[in-house]
Amino acid sequence: MERIKLDFCMSESQVKEYIRKYIPDVTNEQMRAWEESKALECMEIDGEKRYFRNAGPNLFRIDSAAYCIKIAKEGTQLSGSEKVNKEHLPEVMSAVRATGTDTVLPKRMRVTYTLTVEPNAVPSGKMVRCWLPFPRTDQRRQQHVKLLVTSEDKYVQSPATCAHSTLYMEKQAVRNEPTVFSETVEYTSYAEWHALKPQDILPYDTTSVLYKKYTSERETHIRFSPRIRQLAARLTEGETNPLLKARRIFAWVNRYFPWASAREYSTIENIPEYVLDNHHGDCGQVSLLFITLCRCSGIPAHFQSGFMMHPGAWNLHDWAEIYLEGIGWVPVDQSFGIPVFARSLEEEYFFLGGIDSWRMIVNSDYSAPLMPEKKYPRSETVDFQRGEVEWEGGNLYFNKWKYKMDIEYLN
């Protein structure tokens, strides 16, 4: 509940103040209608109605009429990543065709990641334990990972077998001073693209370990509820080809679930069901819905995440991979979806079987153990990106520390 209270921190008057920038005469009746449709996310806490911290901006992403009002006033423009990818995606496809390889256009990056615990969050002299995100070393499209500098002489790097790639360090807290952990690393990220054709997809070996593992349910967020089963059956009805099934799911999620800022995952009981209930989702939420529908439809799928590293537009980011027999694992970025700037069918479905060069892959699954083991429940129980911090007295939640990423693009 403490985590939920941090997310649901806005009053109705504060939300209305934001809405009035675009709808000056907003009424109470409109507010109630948006709440009923889940376009305005709110809940009652301690007898008081409280709104999600980004409820106002999200309204103009989720509700189609509100979206049109905002666009009429401000117009449309591409996001930072879209501006990069508008030029980048055709280059990726051209390079794949020219070279005959599916990983192309390497980008070398030097990254300094800094996590700063606020002064006196931990009593002076007590040991602070910290896990920082670290680029995976077991990925075809992420190579030549090199650790350059760490803030602490002693550290533990997780083995490649861990689903969450981390660099662990410890440091004693000092009274009235922040506790700072940092790492500097270089790595090379490649774009990947497959010119997928239905006729190239072979039948699955449904007896294989891979197939059974990645088409099964998983606690807590990949559950085949009656609603999920019925939805998966409806979306793939009459289709047997796994690629065409995946395209149907991808296009449906893209069409009906716009991106919106998300509450903390650790406070959501089941993320795909939450997306279906609330008619929106951020990158990880729509990815988990896509993965669940794929698995339920007999298409092996798994979660992958880390950061999007587009110049001027880096951020936490989640996506997926699906397995196609005869091709192998291919990336799927459900959140990037069908680009608004797409100029061809191949560009429309680029992110089903392709991904841009601007990534840092940290996780190959979700909700896995950290190494070394974390004693207290994590701040982020699903994903791992910002880092995790604890001391002998308990976990340090996100409101007790800050993170920063400095990126130097080397080519």
C-alpha cells in the first residue's frame, strides 16, 4: 500500500488543472465517465479518491476523443526514438540484404551508470548492498562487453546463466552523505532483422524441452485464464502458421492498447489482465500480454528487457522474443509496434522479427533471483533495470535513491 500511495498521489483538483490545459470547461460528469472507462486511473485509499501520478497525461493517450483534442491543439510529432528509427530501419533492412547476415550496423557505446542513495537513508556505518544493471554477455546482438571502472574495488558480476545481469557492490553508509555506486562499461549493440515469410516456418517439435518450457504458464504474469484462452483462440482462429498467428496478435495489441505511463509492476497482481482491464499498457505490460497470448497459442515466447539507447531518447524498455522453427529466436518489440512512419509492409512489421541497434540487453526473463541473493523483497519484483538496494534493516524503495545513465556514442 505504501508503494501504491506513492503512485496514486494526485488529487482530483490537480488532475483537473492538467486537463484544463486542453479542455478548459471539463465537467464532473466527464471526469466520472473517464474514470468508468478506465481512461482516468484512480482508486480510493483511506477513504479518499486518489489519482495515478500521470493520470492527466495518460487521459490524452488512452481516450480517443481526448487524444484528438490534444492533437488539434499541438499537432503530432515523432518521439525521439521514432525520429532515429525512421532513418535507421531502412538502413537495417538494406544492410541485412547486402551482407546476408541478420545482425548488422553495430553501435559501440560507453555507459556510466550511477545509483545514489540519499543521505541518512541508512544509518551511518551500516553496509549498503547494491545491484546495478549490467549488459548481458550471452547475446548474439550484444558483443564485446568490457567493464572499465567501478566505484568499489570489490564487486560480483553475475554469471551469464542468471536471467538478470547484475554488478553487485557493497559500501558503508556515512552520516549526512549520499552513498554512491557506479560502473562504466563499453559494449557493442547490433540491429537484427529477419525477412520472415510464412512458408519458411517449419512445424514445431512439440515434445522438445524448449517448446514445453516457453509455451507453458509462469507465475505470476503468464497465466492462461479463461479470458486469455478465449482471446487467443479468437485472434488465431482458422490460422495454423505460427508467424501469421503472431502477426495477428501483434497487430491486435498494437491497435487496441496505446502506450501510457504505468504504475509500479510490483503492485499489479497480473499484468496482462491489468492491460485488458485498463485498455492501455507501457512497454513491459503489452510485451507480457503479447507473450502470454503467444504461449497460449502454441508459440514459444519469452521476456527480454533493459534499455532503449537511442541518442537523446534513452529509457527503460522491455520487449520479447518468439521462437520460430527453422529460424530460431527473433526479437519482437510490441511497444514500438507498427511505426506511424512505416512506408512499406516490411517496415510495418519490422518489430516482429527485428529490432534496432540502440539497445542494452540486461534481462532474458522476468522475476528471477538476483545474484548474490537479495534478502528482502525487491523494489521491482518483475523487471530489473534501475537497480536494487537494501541494508540489514530492509529494502530501500525507489523513493530513497536515484539513478543516472551517461552515454557516450563511440561510432
